[in-house]
Amino acid sequence: MKIYQYICLLLFSLIFSSCEGEVGTEGIEGTVICNFSNLSISEADNIVIANENKPVLWQGNYTDDTVTIHFTKPLDDDGLSETLNFVFIKIDSCLQIDRGYEFYNGGTGDISALTEVKVLEFYLNEWEIDKKLAGRIVYRDHHDKLIKTLNFWIEFTPDDYLVEDTNFTYFSDCFGDKLPIAIDLDNDGTTDYNILAEEVVDFANRPNFVSYNIKLVSTDESINEILSPKGVGIPFPVLFEPPFSTENTRSYAANKFNSEDVKNSLDVFYEFSPPYESYNFFLQNNLTYKKELSNDKDDYYAVRLIRNNKNFYGWIKIEFNALDCKIAVLETYVNPNAEEHINIEN
């Protein structure tokens, strides 16, 4: 009898655990909501985070077919912020839950990110088409995995009407016909370096995106080296500005540095899957070379060719502007004298 009771208890526990795990975990995206609830929602629920000087408020906009509600929480004074968005499709006097997502704005020093959040429950209190939307939304936070509940109250004005943007930025339109750039530094008919875009598909993120990393790579690191300055902290940069000398450098090669220790990206482009194309962007911050590329100094790669066990130093002068879709090799030079370093002055 005890064994039978134990088995029953075990089966009950497993069933209970299974059901408990499923409660509130499945999103209700696609659900059409027509009925109004009787929850106590008031104009005070327009305030998400109370603050005497600058409270965080619910805001909204609408198109002919959709309604979006959102709020933005500042995280610092340098542009770092998080915006939580919920999108609904208009169906006559009803609303269909389309999706929820959060946009993390990395500001000038971090990578921005886009992440979907699961809508678990939605209660509609008021919906006056293109005039007012109030209710309650329950969602799972993708950071701490906790279930959170928010009341909302938004009144729309004609200024909140948006024309849907279809003029998206795509990396292929910007640099598809400009990369890769082959560089034969010593003019021997063989490519020594390429400026190219490395493509990485991030399937783990929701929504999916592709990142394109623009950088210089060697065709053979054992004889065509890329130089990086000595005596600087990680990450070691590989883009030089005058004045510099090839003498005060070290070789950046896969067998000498961890790739994470080297700052070798001119820029990174993020391209999102539909319907998030409006968030496609160039990184354009201090994690790449924004500061160097936006000034009026010339930009170089310093390199070393190893031929017949002798070192020949050279440089590659480039022009790059991500937002204007410009990239070009302006000049190249390799010192014909073995073991003789190159100095570039202002």
C-alpha cells in the first residue's frame, strides 16, 4: 500500500509541477480582445514611475492599422535607456495583441539591443479608436524572468498618428557593392589583406538579427601581419592616426592575441528580422572607432610583411563613413628597405 501511495503521490507531484510550469508561460499574441473589463483604471495610471522632476509616462502612437503603447525609462545621463513597447492590430472596435518588445538604447558606450517579451494577460478597460486606450497588461520580463503587471492610460492626439516607415536601412544596400576590398600591398599579384564584413546570424536572440562586422583581415597571418600599438590597455586598437611609428607596435595575429583583446571593428551593423527593420542600425559609438573616424585626422592600418624571413613595414590609408555608406582605400605603402620602420607625422 505504501508503494502504491508513493507512486500516486509522485505522479500527482509530476502532474502538478507540469501544470504549474505551464501557467502564465505561454504568450497570448494573436488573441483578439473585444470585451471591456471592470478593473479600476484611472488617469493616474498614465504614470509608470513617479518622479517629482521627470516622471516616466505611458505614451502611444497609431497608424491606420496598429496601435503602440510604450514608455521609456532613462538609465543614466548619457542616453542609456530602456523602452518597453506593446503593439496591437486594429480589428474594427477590437484589438488584436500583436507583440511586446523592449529596446535597450546603449547610448554612446554600449551595444543597443532589441528583445521580445511575452504578453501573458491583457485586460481592456477603454478603447476609443485613435483617442484613448486604458487597461492592464501582464508580461514576463526577459531580464529577470519575473511576471509583471502594469496598468496603463493613454490619450491620443492627431500628432500621435504615424505613417508607417518602409524606408529601412539594409547593410547590402549600403556596402554590398563596396566590400570586400582586396589589397595587394607589395604588388606581387597576390592579395595580402581584405577589408570585409563578417556576417554573424544570432539565432538565440528574439527577434533574430544579423550583425555585420567591418574590419581588415590578413589572408595569411604568418606573413601578412596587422600591427597594434604597444603599451595600451585592452582592447588593443589597430586603427592608427598621426603621429605614429611602426616601431612602437606589436603584431596582432590569431596565435598571439585573443580576438576579444583587439579593437579591430570599424563599425558593426545590426539588421533585424521583420517586423523590426526600423531598428536596423550602425553601432556608431565608442565601442568601435566613432571618435577617431569622426575627426579630421587621417586613418591608417599599420602592417608588416614577412618576406624571405625579413620584415617590411607599411601602411594602408582608408576612408570610412558608415552613415554615408562610404569606404575606400586611399593609399598604400610598403617600405622597400627591410627592417626599416615607418614614421607618420601630423
